[in-house]
Amino acid sequence: MTEADPAPSASPSTPDGGTPAGESNYTWSHGVRKGERRRLDNRELASYLSSLEREILSNRTTTDKHSLLAKTTDYLRRNPEHYTVWNVRRECLAFLNDESVLSGELPLLQKILMRYPKTYTLWEHRKWVLGSLVWPDFDGELLLVSKLLERDGRNYHVWQYRRWVVAMAEKARGGVSMGTKELEYTTAAVTYNFSNFSAWHARRFLLPITRDRVVAELELLRHAIYTDPGDRSIWLYHRWLVCGQRDGVVDGAMVAGELAMVDELLEEDDGGDAAELCTTAKITYAWLHLHLTHTLPSADQVAELQSLKNHLATESPAHKARIDAWHPETAHPAWLVYNHAFAGSDAKVDAWGRLVVEKEGAVVVAIGSDRSVDGATVAGESGVTHVGVVDHKGDVTLVTLERQRPK
């Protein structure tokens, strides 16, 4: 009698009946590990989708749009990022021109969005569907968006879509603004979570840019910054609010108040992101304050700000790269003067923004993205021996020019 083959084990084992090293996290089914089963399933799915994609694209011009629409449904449920298949689907819907079929897109999209809420093509298709409906339900869309934001309040795609829905709803209602209500919504969002950059960003499109409103917004930001000074999203919005407004909205006194807050935070410096962010704000706002108050910086002030920039570059090369990527609008272009040879300069900026240099050896400093000195109007009784260009990054570059002869 032949000895029977041993029955397959439910899982591999060592001679003593234990589990082999490295196998403890795997379960076995029908002699195949579940991880391997998933890989097999993924290969089968990829093969199926590839075949289905070829079938959809090769039949793009068919007149049987219902059949082609069903195939795109099958495909996009599994791979919603294929924008060409979405285009084929839109072609089918436009050809059928049936309001009931078009309305059926919304519940289908909602189911897919619950699984893939950060897929750009899904949101674009939903915009197209709503824009094609005769009577779109924008209130229902806002409810859906609010539900998705409850699940993930920082989903940038959802916030972008919300702004689009609000704009469409306002247009459909004859231009009645929803801005106040939306601003309250974003206030609740950032109050609940100060790290919600998407909500802060949304406020940029809603905030009435007036002096009183900016003052109130700075107070809200001050509370957020003191709560978490190392949160980058708060500082990004703060910098936009302080530096990105038209002249007359933010003045030197307001910037001085923000500088005082930054200095207080730097005194309590415990390292980390908070130190980097506060130092960056110090550099940016200090230059802005000089511009807004028409104050001439001293050599010591310029040296201090350059030292802070160098410190950032040493402590965090990655942060230096972020500083180097600043856009020109982060600092207001202005011409300022300080004395290079001795303390106290009689050089000044006149009412027309021209530099009036009254002592030889003064150094002209420009704040802005332009590193050249073209277009600068220099007037005075003595020449300029050096021109120093301070760009929005805080770098100082000294360039020797020919002596300007007095007129």
C-alpha cells in the first residue's frame, strides 16, 4: 500500500510547526498567499481594462451610443483618471441629448467620487454635466461638497469645485452674491483647523479687501499663529494678506504690528519650522515696512537682514530654495538709500520717488525683483560710487558704476 501524500498545509510551516521567518503577516488560501492573489487580480484587471480601452476607442464613431456609454461606465468605475475615455463619454451624452440620461450621471459620479475624491477628471466631468443640465440643482451640489469636506476638510479639489458651484449659483440667481455666507463657511473651517490651507486659500477669493476687514483678518491670523507658529499654511496666507494688497490698504503701522509679533515669537524660538517661518517673515516684512514708511535703512539694518537670510540658508538649505522661489509680489519695489562709508546719510527719496544723494559714498539699494538699476533717477550734488541691489530674496549685490558728475 502506497503511502498517501500528505494533505497540503493551510499555511507553510517550519519542521517544528512554526511559521517561517518573514511570513507571519501573510495568510494563505488554496495554497496561494493573499498578497500574491491580489497581484494576480491586479494583472487580470489591467489586462481587462486595456482590452476594454481598445474597444472603446476603436468604436468611438459608432452610432450605438448606449452600448458605448455602458462600456465607458464599466471602465471609469475602475479607472476614473482616463481623460480620453471621459471625452468619449461626453461625446455619447451630447449625441443622445437626453436630460434624463444626463441627470443619471450625477449619482454615478457621486459614487465614484466617494472612492476617488481627489481625481481631477471626475470633478471636470461633473462641471460639464451640471453646465449642460437645463435646471441644475446647485443647492444639492453644495450639500454634497459640504459632506465631502466633512470627510476631508483640506481636499483642494473639493474647495475648487465649491468655488465653481457658488459662481454658477450666483449667476443663475441673477448675480445675488453668496460671498458673505461662503466667508462664514471658511471661517468655521479655519477655526476648526488652522492647518487647513485650502480653506485659507479660499478666503482670498471672498475677503473684501478694505482696511477694516484686513485688520480683523490679521487678528484672526494672530490667534492662529500664536496657537501654532510652525504651521506653514497660516504664514502663507499671512504673507499674502500683508504683502499682496494694493497701496493704501496696508500701511507701515500695520506692518510694524506684525513685525512686533514676529520678534516676540523669535524671542521664544525653540527651533524647527517656527523659527524658519518667523525669520522669513522678519526679512519680508522689514523691507516692506521700510518701503511703506519711506524710511532709509542703515547699513546695520541691511547687514542684520542679510545675516538672517544667511542663517536660514545654513540651517535649512530646503528653506533657502523656497526663499529663492519667492515671486516679486512678495516685496514691494522701492528705492532706498543707506550710507556705506559712515553712519547717517543725507541721501533720501523725494516726493517723486527719486533718489537725492547728498554725500559721496552713499550706496543705493533697490528692493524688488529687478536686479538692474535701469530707469533709476538719481539727482544730487555728488556722484554715486556704488550701487547695491537688494532683491526680494534679501540678497545684496554691490556693483561699481562710473562716477555720476554733478549737474
